[in-house]
Amino acid sequence: MKNSLTLTLLLILFFTTCTLGQKNRYVRVFLKNGSIMKGVLLEEQPTVRLEMFDKSILTFQTDEVEKIENEKYINPNIRYKQKGFVHYTELGPLAMSNRASNGVTTSAFSFQTTNGYKFNQWLYTGLGLGADLYAVQTFVPVVLSIRGDLLRTGDKLPFYFIEGGHGFNATSNDVDSVRFGGGPTMAAGIGLKILFSNNTGFTISAGYRFQRSSVQQTGIETKEDFNRLTLRAGFSF
């Protein structure tokens, strides 16, 4: 129930964010003197009033205007980053039911920060470090992250991500006869980056995450796999 509620809230946030800015009508105004003005249409009759990017208001008489066309909104402060250093910080729940060997439902929360280099639209590589907090075990994943943008225009950029590495087990051993170990970890999914200034933006993503661990008790080692739906929100620059 808790995971379903979390997923629902994140989906609402996703679709709400995607529709931001769609209430205002952004247009191009073609003047009879040959000029073209772009902005938010505040009024079309009896005069044409435009709000410009700098929040100034321009007013034209209707006989000065040849035509008005709808235009896709593009924030002039947004500049797509072709290459260079990129940072991500993201956190969120690791959803889906999964029980440990002792029958405890292992709900989880994840945090990760990644620093790396963007070579082009399709390829970013970076090194990620984080913390995955399960109900019964704690991991410190160290991963190689690969990402890429599916679009390069506009202020809402869908992206893919693939990660792989090792999750070090940081669980406290309260019982001398029990030892916890880490194992391989990987994740893959898609997300959306909403830019608000230059290349700085808010990110939301969803995908699959895997973590393997080992538990050694009285000389017998067993493997445990954690399979999760990863839901994350964060920022990047």
C-alpha cells in the first residue's frame, strides 16, 4: 500500500510537471512593418498585448498586426549542453515487495550522487556513489553510470540510464555468527530532465534496480537478490 501510494504521488508529480507552462499561449506576432515579436499573448482585442521574456509588456494596435501564430515556448535562458562535466544527485524509494530469509518485508530507500563527463547527446559516463537503505540490510553502491538524452531541444529532455557496479554491504553485525556481504548491482530505466536555467534542471526517473547480497550463518552462505522498481527525483547541472 505504501509503495502504491508513493508511485501514485510520483506519477502525479511527473504529469503535473510535464504540463507546466501550457496554460499561457505563446505566440509570434507578425507586424505589417515586417517585424516579428515573440511572447505570451495577454490580450488580442481591442489591442494586442505581449509579455516578453524580460517581463516587459508591448502593446500594438490591431491595424498594425498582419497575423498571429501559435509558437512552441522556448525559454531563452535554456542552453543545451553539448559536452562537459555533469553532476546528478537523486533520491527516492526502491518499491516492490521482497522478503528476506527471515520473512521481513524489505522496503528500501535510495540516495545516489554521480559525477562524470558528457561526450555528446547520447553518451555520458560517470562514477556514482550512494546508499541503499533496506529494512534489514544497508548497501553502499559504487557504479559506473551511462546516460544519454533522447532529445536535445526544448526544456524537457527525456533520457535513458544504465548503471552497473558493486554494492558493498554496510549492515551492522549484531550477531557474531552472522556475516553480511555485498555483491553486484545494476540499474536501467528512463527519466525526464526539466531545465530551468542553462543546463541546471530537476530530474525524475523510473526503472529497474538489482542488488545481490550474501548472508553467512553458522558456516553456511546463502545468496539474496533484491529486485526493485527504482523511483527517483533530484537535480543535475
